[in-house]
Amino acid sequence: MFVAKGPMPTPVTKIQLFVASPADVDPERERLHSVVQELNNAVAASVDLVLEVVKYETHTHPGMGVDPQDVVNRQIQPTDIFIGIMWKRFGTKTKRAESGTLEEFERARERWKSHPEMHILFYFNQAPYSFRTKQETTQAGKVLAFQQSLGKTALSSKYTGVQEFESLVRQHLTQIVLAWHKTHGSPIASANVSANSAAAAAAPDPGWSAPSPATPPSVAKPAPASPPQVPIVASKSVEAIYNEILSDDPTQSLPAAQRLMELPNPDLGRVIGDLRSSFAPPREFAVRLVLARFPEKSAALLIEKVSEASPNWNGALAAAALFTPAHRPFAADLLAKKLTSDVDFDVGRMCIESLGYMGAAEWAYSLLEAIHAKGDPHQIYFSEYTYEKYNSYVAEALARMFVLSQGGVYDEPSVQDLEDGLAFLNAHRSLERNPLLQRALATILGKGKPVHGDIFVRRWIRSDKPYLKQFAIFAVGFMRFSRATQALKEIAADLSEDEYVWGQAMLALSNIRTPDSIQAVIAGFDTHPEQRSALAAARCLEAVEDDAIFRRLCRSLLDFNVMEKCWVYRACGLRRAAEFRDTILAALHSDEQSDRAHAALALARLDPGQHRALLQRAYEEAATHMDKILTGLALLLDDKVLYSDVLEEIRKQLQLASWAYQRPTREDIINVLGQHKSPEAQLLSSCWKQIYAGRQDY
């Protein structure tokens, strides 16, 4: 008898993640589990991988040994990926090492020496803490000493708090998965995929920890006796990889960057290209990864481009933005010294810009001297216009130096240079006359870490200097920094506050989205209904917990004719508020494209199948790229729609300017694509999530 057989099951590769840490970072261990589960359900599954977290709590059984750590060593060992985490505790001493975590790290490092394809990632929490006992002080000192010794041969990653750890480790593991997938090789433990490919993405001098969340840490590899054999997918020539690195599609440029970082001596001139204009963010992100992997060689190329600012201004501007802290040892001194010579005005501006992107805070004082120069500034800088330009470039560079600074375990980053620069600009009315500079500075400061957020709250947000208060409000709002909630509530409750400052405080509270901040926004709208408070309420509407208050606010905002109704429609879709279906249906015919596009996605969230014909027509009649993307996402929510053509169109449209969309729209793109059943959509979500992570705003 003939028996029909189904398709053979697809072989799945298991990748083991060995976790080592003292007990004070248990929350990070739990978040790591969540991240791994998320990746297994999406990106890893799409390439037939499964990630398994290996730790003593789940992978050991009772046994006998010299000590408990010896029992653990006999039963489990690091194989594919080792993840170490430390904060203020170093751990308990064993008979072989100063702590169990250190012993496990040393075992991983020994294995890495014979299996250089292994990944070793180490993370250090920089969250502040206070000592209560002498033993705690001793433990923290050992952590600091270990971190400093590790910096001599490895690249580690710093983070502040569990949320930032989760973001970092998610992006690092995603990069590792994508790098493995593009090799089409065997399991990581036997494939020739270097752990250092992603690690060197922002690889700095040994003592520096990457500020970029897209850069996984790893142990530095000693120079091999002969060039390693790097696997390249047969269907992809090296020529094709050089072309793909310059693509504005991150599903091409990011994997190409990973493969170029595996080459022993890539042609960095081809990676940069002719640099006649600034790169779009997806291309810039990928190129920066590769250049940071080879900082000494790429620094020389970038300096050459920056020095050509007069004949090729756009190219020099693009080159300056490609510098990272990894280039600082090879470029900062040279570029800073150019400023003290009789350098061309445009070249000088690009030197300042480059120093900012490198985070070369050691030269901050020299930049301040440049704008405090004695004598008539018009004689030094040729005209009032050029003098103002120098001022603005120095201010942005100082802001970048500040947010790239991490501070030590016991200190916080210095903010004095930045405050001095802003005070000078304010005294000369440079800030007042230049709203574009104000926005640029707010955007840069909004990329700060929690340690910077604490400085904004403690020193700026209650300052009697209006410009510091405004920058602090922008920054903590962009950062969604919850510890700023109380200070922002005080501003929002004071109706005698400057109207502009009050409105920005309301928007910051709406972006933070804690229960307290949302309550303050609702109270602000109820007591002082105007466009700014209405917009703040619309922005956080989806997060209102009480259904009755949610419905009341929806009606109030629609009756008030809030300026951006799209956020009300979006909230109704996310909350499945079917009672507003007719309002959303009417918005499909709005002449405002953002209202129209968000209404389509909201309608699909209510019931994608019921309005299939309407959504299909909205997709076909889309007039802008955002309109096309969101109506396309609406169609993807319908399982009965053939998605391949729609997905390909979304891929094309995302490359046009999706990084400039407001944050809720970018979140919709990531979430809908990430939850779709197709691996192609999930890969789009994963790659664009990394690009969007570099933009903090509302």
C-alpha cells in the first residue's frame, strides 16, 4: 500500500547561550530569557535556529565536587555564546578563582582560544548605588578592577538599568543570528563566523565601551598567523557585498556590513564610496559599523574627506558623521590640531563636527576657547555669519561629547563644558536666533542614557535658566525618562509657567507614559483645553488604563478637533474600540494623509476581514509613502490577503524617509511587521528596529 508522506521536517540548529553572573543581576537574567523567547518566535525561527539559555538553575542536577562551582563545571560549559553580566557584586570565591562568574568567564576564554568563532559578550551595569558595608565596597572594587583588566583584550558593553540591558542584548543577539544566517553554514560552534564581526561595530580603544546599542561586546581576537578563511554565500560575490553595503534597504546593508567585517582587509574606499552627499540613515548605520571595525585605516580615509570640505562640502559633512568613538585614538588629536592652524573655515567646521561624533571630550575645552577667542570675533571668523556658524557647530559637538560620555562606576559624566558652551551661546543670543540649532541640540541630548537623565532632572529641569529647562524637558521626554515625572508634573500644574515650556512639559509627560504622567496629562487637558494639551492627551491615549476615561477622552478630543486626530484613530484601533468605527471609516476619506493612513490601520485592527475591499482601495489610492506603508500594513493584518506584493512595496517605501516618521508610527511599522507570519516581514522589522533606535523623539 502506498502511503503519502508529508514534507520532511526542516533541520533546526540549536545555539546555546551560557549565562554567568552574580546574584545582583537576576533581573537581567530574566530579561535575557524574554529576549531569547522573542527571537526564537521571530528572527531565529525564520532561519531555522533556536537559541537556548544555559544556566546552572535549569541545566544542572545535584552532585558532588570540590565545591559547588566544580559541580556546575562538570555538568555544563560555555559552547556557542557566553554572556557575562556584572553590576556591584563580583561573586563568591571558589577554589580556582576569585568568583564563580570569573571562573566561568576564564573557561569560556580558554575555549574561545581554540574555537575563535565563539561569541563572548560581557555587560556591566552602570546604575548608581550606595554602599552600606565594607564588604560591598570591596565587591564593587573587584568589579571595577575586572572591568579595567578586561578592557586590555576585550570590548565590553555598559548599560544603565534592566531596560537598557534588554535593548542592548536583543540587538546584539539579532546581529549574531543574522550574521549566521547569511553564512548558510553549519551550527555556530563549527561555522567560521567570527564573534568579533558585530563586536567591532563600534570597536574603540580597549578601555572604551560602545555607546551604540547596535554593537555587541566580544573578546578581542589575537592576530592569526595566516589570514582566516571567511565563508561567503556562494550566490553572493564580494562585488555584490560592496554594492549592498551602500543600499538604503537595511535587510541588504546590515548583512553586507556583517560580512565585510569578517574580511581580513576590506576595501574601505569602496565602503565609503565617492561621498558626494550625506547617506540616508540605513546606509550610514551599516557603513559606520564597518568603519568602526577598522578604525585606524578608516580614520585616515575620513580625515582626507573632511579636509576636502571646501570643494566637496556635502562629502565632508557625510564623512564627519561616519566617525565613531572607535576612531578617537587615530583621528581626534590630528583634527583638533587643525583648528589651531590657519585652517580653511569649512574644514574647521567639519573638524569640530568630527570631534563631536568621536566623543572626544578631552578637546571640549579647546572648542570653548575657539568661541571665547580674544579680540574681535569678526576678524577671527571673517563675519558675524561665520562666527555664528562656528558657535552652532561647537554647541552640537559639546552635546555629542556629553551624551557619549558614560562616567565611571563611581562618577557621572561631566556636564560643565556643555553648560559653559550653552551659556556663551545664550549670552550672544545665538540660541534665541536659531530654532534649528535648538531642535538639533534637543535631539542630540535626547539620546542620553539614564545617567544623563539624572543630570537633566537634578541640574537643569528646575534651573532658573530658561534654555537649560527647555533642553531638559525635551531630553527627558525623548528619553521617556520616568524619574523626571515629578518635576514635569510640577511644571504642568503651574498655569503661570511660560506657555511654550508648559506645552513641552505636557508632551514630555505624554511620551513617558507612566500612570502618574498620563494622569497629569489628562488633568492638564481637562483644566486647560487647548491644542498643546489636546495633542499631549491624544499622544498617550492608547495607554489610558480605565476604559470609561479612554472613551470620554476620545469623544472630547474629537469634539475639540485636536490638530492630529491620527493619534485618536490609532488609539481606537489598538484598544479595539469598535464604537468609534464610523468615525474611523469617515477618516479614510480625509484630505490629511496622516489621518487617512492611521485610520486604515486602525480599521484593520478592529476587523481586517470585514473591510477588506475598503482597505484594498485605500492602499491602491495611497498618495504618499507613509500612506502606502500604513495601508499596506493594514492589509498584512488580514491573513487572507496575498502579502508578497504588498510586503515588497512596503520594503521599497520604507527606504524613502520612514526614519523621519514620528515615534508611534515607527513603532506600528516594527510591531505589525514583527508579528507577521512571514520571515521576510520579521526580518524587515528586526533590521528597521535597529535603524529607528538611533532616533529619539516624540
